[in-house]
Amino acid sequence: MNMLETILSRKSVRHYKQEKIDWGIIADILKFANDLPMLIDGIAVEYKLVSNIETKQGFYGPLSLNAPYYICISSEEKENYLVNAGYLMQQISLYINSKGLGTCFIDTATPGKSLKSTMKYKYVTAIAFGKTSKPLFRNMIEAKRLPESDVVVYKEGVSPDIQKMLTAARYAPSHMNSQPWRFVAYKNRIHIFCKKNAFLKSVLKNSKMIDMGIMLANLLLTAEELWIDVSFTKSVALKQKQFPNHEYFITLNIG
Ligand SMILES: Cc1cc2nc3c(=O)[nH]c(=O)nc-3n(C[C@H](O)[C@H](O)[C@H](O)COP(=O)(O)O)c2cc1C
């Protein structure tokens, strides 16, 4: 399965076997995580692996999602650190899937106080993972996602490769499947917008920025797989413009 197929067919897994994973695999996952480049230079992050297999290490989830392992990210609180964390964690999630293990981003459970106090930076989010008897993948048509027409506006005809990048972005997992991203696509650029929150709760605002980072990981991994050069810019004009339901996020320039 190539990266795009994995992105489109992975699914969240919520039932795990309480079984040990070989240390070699855990070490690979941690190495992969520690080698990942940041989306935003200059933000330091730390990963912490929590194993609940032998002793409870203080990560308490709801009974419905009792995973044997969690990987947590803590980050320096610099501008866009939540986006950066989402971007890193989605790549880690896909990598864990490639090892034949189930994953699920988790925010209804968080590390306990004592575990948090061992983290170098501010705790951001975690991925539950482990062995499972449930399928890791599904046919992409089974994924519950908003129709493309609700999420993408095409201002010009785009190439099949850009279409693929947009599909990968739309299929990203998000907090409560809220899919906060919106796209305005031209043949050489995509303006990316983010839905405004109905409630201005900081928790929702935080998870939305993590979601945007997860979506950017799908977009950039797909661009890389298709050998498409991309770069980001901020449009001053769009930044200043007021939209009733959306806010401007960033522009992805293609080629
Ligand atoms: C930041 C974030 C937090 C999440 N928190 C939870 C959670 O606490 N419990 C849960 O069951 N699923 C959680 N999810 C998984 C989403 O519900 C799931 O990604 C979404 O419903 C789409 O389904 P899919 O991942 O199977 O495509 C979370 C996802 C994200 C991105």
C-alpha cells in the first residue's frame, strides 16, 4: 500500500488487545518520531511513550478506549505549536499503522498530573495504539467525510495530482470528525481556510489547530509521494478580509 492509499483507507481503532508489542517495534516508532522534521522550525517537542501493559503509568482513558500504549507529544508553546504537533502526530500515526498496529488520536483521556509533570514541555495530544483484531483499513467510501462540494471550491481546473492532494487532505482524521478545513483551489495554489468555532471554547480552538496540522501532514505527504514541489505563503489580502464563517489559514503554492 502506498502513502496515499494508506491515508485514504486508515481508520481509528478503539478496541485493543492488552498485549505487549516487541521492544524493537516501539524503538522504531520512537526513532521515527524523533527523526521527523518540524513543520515550523524552532519549536522543540518531546515524545513520551506510555505503556499501560504491566503497570498503569497514569494515562487514564474512558473504558471504551482502553489502549495498552499511548504516545504523547509535549511542545514549546510558540506560535502555531498546535499545528506543528498535529502535523508530527499524523505522520507517527500512519507509521504505527504501517507496523500493523491500530491507532486513535485521543483527547477524552489525558495523562495524569504526575505523568504530565515528567514532560519537558506543555502536553498537547496523544495517540492510543496497540495490537488489535479489528481492521486497520477500510474502503475509502466507508469513511464519513463531508462531500467534496462542501469543502472545496474550484476556481480553475486542477491537475489530477492536485485533486489527489485535496482528497488526501479531506480524509484526515479530526476531533469529533469536525473537518474544520476548507479549500479554494487554483491550478497553481490552494488557499486553505478554517471554519470558525460556533463556541469560543479554547478546548475546541486547540483541537481545531491540531486538526489543521493533521490535514497538512496528509497534504504534504501526498505532494511528496507525487513529486510535487510545494511551499507556503500567507496572503496579506486574504488575512485582512473578513469571512462570516471561516478564517484564512495559509496558501499552499504548487510547483
Ligand atoms: C485531535 C483528535 C482527538 C480525538 N480524540 C478522540 C477521542 O478522545 N476518542 C475517540 O474515540 N476518538 C477520538 N478522535 C478520533 C476521531 O473521532 C476520528 O478521527 C474521526 O471520527 C474520523 O474517523 P476516522 O479516524 O476513523 O477516519 C480524535 C481525533 C483527533 C484528530
